[in-house]
Amino acid sequence: RVRQWLDRIPRCAERTVEAARNGVVDPGNASELGRQLYSELVHADVVYSFMGLRDGRYKAYYRDVDYAREEAEPQRPDYVVQSTFWSFSNGSSASDYTLPLSRAPKPTVGPNSILEFQIDEEGLPLLDQDFSLLVEGWQARKRPWFNVTRHAQKPTWIPPYIWVPNLILGIDACVPYYDNSNGPKFDPAMDSPSALPSDSTESLAMVACCDTALDRLSAKLGLQNLGVHGRAFIVEVEGESEGLLLAAAGEGKPLPVAVGGSHGGLEDGHDTSSVDLKRLKAEESGDEIVAAVARFVRTSMGGWRAASRGQH
């Protein structure tokens, strides 16, 4: 069941790109795109449904997960959508892209900022609310999910990283959308931090993603029938990340896959180096059973990569 749920996450992002490719959604139209992203979040069991445009603009819808209710009613979809995050780029304004809806409040704030709004059951900002300015100095095209997908030039899973603005660990499934029917056109010059979107000759117009937090993945494992002493955990098997936990559960509850946490906000919209959050290897797990299994895999099976390929 966990595998089936994971398979649905990239499909969520693919539907947004298909809507743009088929002319159902105009990526430059915030209202159309917002309805598409909101629909995916409501009907797919993900934490975020979001997109980034090549000029840095960003829009996301966020689900506030109720783990207690999910454990009590695992068959009932969680449709509690808490808020939407919007940002806009240099040369844009809050009124012409970020907040095109007549019901939305009109803030005065500088470009390249993430704003958060509480929304109603239709995905529209609530009336008479104060917006929250979460992050300044932020652009979608500088985030890991955008750049990994840009370089891959195909649908891809993004390695776990610290989300902005809520500073927790998550994984994204992302799909690129190109405005050129001839396919991807890559411009290496855009790798430079000083590169301007207006100078790009790339055909990448948008990256659409859906994702889940690592603690939610662990919670999903915890809903499985593991028995009294059973454990379930997922690790990475390639490269320097070999052995790092993606999810872990036992005795009907999630187990930690990282230690530490955030201490305040970010001085820079992209720099998360000050966030004291360290991922754990399976052997470092505080759960003795998980740690013992991991040691056995390393000493008797040649490590996780060899074990995953049947090379032991």
C-alpha cells in the first residue's frame, strides 16, 4: 500500500503538466494554475502541490496533515487544506500575478518574497485576513527541486532536502514543462547565480511538483500491520546517501529519521545551512531493531546497494 501511495505522488505533478500541455491551464494565469494545483492537493494524498516558473514565480498549496485522525480513520482522505504560498518575481507585482483574485487582500511587499494566505474550501484566500510574509530573497529557480528537474530534463524524484519556508525534510516528485514542442533546450549559462531569467534561451517554462514530508512517509509505514515487534523502514541505496533513512516505523508509530530542528527563520531565502537538522543512517536509529538490521546488512550482505541488487 505504501508503494501504491508513493506511485501516486509523481502522477499528481504529471497531471498539472498535462493540463498545461493540452491548453487546459495557462502557466502564466495564476487563477487557472491555482485551481489546478488546489484540485491536485485535494484529490492526491500529498503535503504540497506546487509549481515554479522560469522567471522565479512560485505558487503552492499546503495540506495540514492530521496524523491522529489518519491513524483512527486510515481509509478517509484528509482534505484539510490549510493555506497557499505565493511569490512573485522582479518585474511583477502582487496584483498582476500573485493575487489576481478579486477576493484576495492586496499586500504591499517587495519582489521575491513568499507570502502565506489562509484559504477556504474552494482554494480562495479568506476575506479580511492579514497575510504572512515568510521568506524574502527567494526564487523558485534557485531551489533544489527546480534545478534538479531542470538538469534531468525529465520527470524525477528530488533527493530529500530542507523545505522552505517550514524547514522540515521532504521529498518531491517533479515534472518539467517546455514551451517548445521540439523538446528541451538547455542553456548552461543559466547555472550561474547571477544569470537573469530574461536572458535565458531555455525552453523550460515550468516545473510542477507534488511531495510528501519524511515524517508523513514514516506515518504511512506506521499504519501497516507490522505486529508487536515488527519494524519497517526505507533507506537510500546509492552514493553518499547510502544507508540514510527515508522513513521508519514500529509498534504502530513513526520513528525518527532525523535529529535536530529549526531555530528561527532564514536570513537568506535559500540558505538553510543554519538549520540544525541532521538525517540519520539506519545504524544510527534510536530503535535497537532497526539499528541491528542495518548492521547486519552492512557486515553480512555487503551494504544496502549490494543487498538491493541481490549481490550478497
